[in-house]
Amino acid sequence: MNEDTYNRLWLECRKPFENTCVNFIPFIGKDYWDSNPRILVLGESHYSEKERRREKDCLLCYTFEVIVGEYLNQNWKYNFSSFKEFPKGQAKGIRKNFRRMANLLKTASEKDRNCDSVWDSLAFYNYFQRCVGTPKFHDHSWLEENKQVFQQEAEELFFGTKNKEKCVLNILKPKLVFVWGEYLKKMMPKPDGNVDGWMKDIGCFAYSTYPSVLFYPIHHPSNEKSWNHSEEIRKFKILNEKYLNFPMASIDILIKNKIEEMYHRIHRVYKGKFEYKVSEIALTCILYAYEGGTIRFDSKQTMQLEVKFDSNNIGVRFYTHDFSCCTAGNILMSSPFNLSTKEIPVCEGKYILLESTPMSLDDLFSVLCEFMDKMLKWRDNQIARSAIHV
């Protein structure tokens, strides 16, 4: 991810928690504050290897990096400020938890890859603000050794038993809190608030100090034995119908169809020459650069041509693996592109080649093919120059 984008997102999450004692700043989706209802996902804890425990306990951005950096295994390689733009790669390991949560909220199949954008509207916080153990088998040994200290600290930071003004619940002001897992529920204070009978039937609870906040426990998404996706959806639908009115609209089918059609057209013409990333709103064609006598996927000169569909708008952007305007600009100014980059607008390391509405897919396909041919020619030139120097 572009450093400026990372810093901007991180500062937006950190700002509300300045002058608090929270160790792991919550992830706050870019649309969270405008969401109705506001939904907070409450996880249990982070883990750390023994030699890095102290360091991890003091790492303010730990939760933020797990959500944004590890969710789809992006590891900051991509310059996206919205989950809509994240490629639809298969989610495994810890990333599967967040995918399951997104699909649950959109009442979609567990295998659906088109619901990630819901995280733009959510917040995520881990209840225990110290690492509870090592990653192996979800070890809780450090928590068990210091249970009372861990619980008191977590309760104060989250509920504000002594200082309500600076606690997480008061700052984020959610209407619904998803509680991940039975273990976490048991470690939280005993509920003493009133909820309707039907809410009790699906396991909801409340606290008298926060009467407007509903806590909704679900099985932990990482537990393959207890997680029953269809059952979780059934219960959530009841909750949503009677209490939330959470928007559960699925993906934009028109955009999905456009992306699929454009992908198949391009793939037929350039089969085997480009690699492709697909997100909820974009198709990106990737051409790996020739460097050091071989084709290298990690070269900073690897070129990426992105076509983005947003409502009726179509945008085409060009960027390189390092999201550097300098690297991409040097390519665009050289043959066979021969473009004047001073006249091309730039946004977060991406050169905006086209912004159009409306535009037929036939015209768009012609524009993309013309530019992709030049990308191939540019790489051929690099290979030829390398052969001469050898």
C-alpha cells in the first residue's frame, strides 16, 4: 500500500483514541461513522511469539494491520482505500474469519467473495489488550496466568468502569456488538441489562450501563467444528428484521457482469500474457517486468492497468508495482507510449488515463487493447536492450 494512503487510514483510526490507554487501536472502516446502525465486531485477543510479546503488546497498529494488511493477504502490496477494491482472492487462515463475518452480514454463501466491502462500514476491536499467548493452538497461557489483571484491564478499557469518557464503547458508540466466541463471552462481565424475549432466544444480552447497545454472541468464525454458516445467517436475519434494518443488498450485478465480460474478452486476446486481479468493482491486468535476465513479478516496474466500474462511471488507471509516480511516469514517457505525464492526473501513485461516463464496452475494450499492446511492446524493448548489453 502506498505509504500516504496507509498513514491516512491509520491516523483516522488512531485519532479518536488519543489520550487513552488502549494498546491495540481498533480498526474503523472509512464509512463507520456514517453507518446506521453502527456495528462493532468484538474479537478476543492477539497472539505473539514469546520473544516479541513485549513489543507486540505495545504495537498500537497491531489490530489495524491485521484487518487491512492480512485480511486478503495483501501485505500492503496494493494501493486500495476501500474493501470494494480488494482483489477477491481465496481467504484462508485468519483472513477466513473476516470473510465469514462479511458474508454473514450480507447473508451470502460462505463461499461468496463479493461481500468484503461491508468492512468499510464496520469497526473491529480485540477485547484483551495484551497478547494472551503464543499463536500455536490458540494458546491462552499468559491470560490464564494473569487472568484477574487481564480481565480488569480489558473491562476498564472497553466498558469504562472508572473512566467512561475514554472507553471504547463510549468512543465508538455502536448499536450492535458481535461477540466472537463463547470463551470471550465468559470472560466478559456478567450481563445485567434487559433484552426482549426473542433476543434472548438467539443469545443476545445487554448491560445496564449501556442500555442502547445490544451484544450478540456468535460462534467464533475460526472454529471449524462449531461454525455453522447457514444457522448463523438464520439467527442474524431474525435480529436484522426485528431490530437492525441493516442493509443486506448484494453486489451490483450490472457491474459484476461488465467486469466478467471484459475479463473474458481480454483473456481471449491476450491469453497467457497477462495476469489478472478482480475485485467487486475493478479488473486489473498485470504485466510482469523483465529485470536481471528474467521475468520478475516483484519488480517495481511491473505494470498494472486497472479498469474501474463505479455506478455509471468508468475509469482506467496505470501504475507500477511500487506505486511510484516516478517509475510509472518514466515508462509512460518512453517509447512506445510517448506520453506527457504533466498532462495526466495522478491519484495515489496511479496515472488516470481515462474517466468516462457513459462508454460502451466495445469502445472500452478498444482503449484497453491499444494500451495493453503498448505495455507488451515496452517490455519487448526492455528484453531487446538487455540482450544487446549481454
